[in-house]
Amino acid sequence: MKSYLEFRNVILNALVGIKCFTPEKAAELAATEGEDVELIKLGIDSMSVIDLCMDIEENTGREVLIEELIDNPTINKLAKFMSEN
């Protein structure tokens, strides 16, 4: 099972992949673990949500349900949830 930080980095990289962040912004957030970002504020649409779930799954081997994104609406909350479940 991956740790919280490993899941957080996978999520950040997935957000770069769907063009919500630049690689530089993801690196900045990765270096500041306490900083959090609400996924809804990134302008993610329904197709981006599906792409995000698929990208995370491809890089972790763990299925990500859309409901999990809804219930854990920030990068840190989602990473924590994924590392505990």
C-alpha cells in the first residue's frame, strides 16, 4: 500500500496530466505538504474527473471512484483517504 505522500504525489502528477497544474506548480505543492487545494477550484469538468480517476488508477493500481473525489474534495483529503483505504 502506498503512503499518504506517495498518493499525494500521484494525484499532483495526475492533475498535471489533465492540465490543471503546470509541472512547476505541482512541484511547488509537493514541496509544501501542508498546502492544500480544493479540486473544484481547479475548474475540473466531468471529463477531467474521469481522466483524473483513470490516471490515478493507472499509477497506483487502485480504483478511484468518483464518489471518493466528492467525499474527499481536496488533494490532501483524497491522498489521506486513499492511503487509509
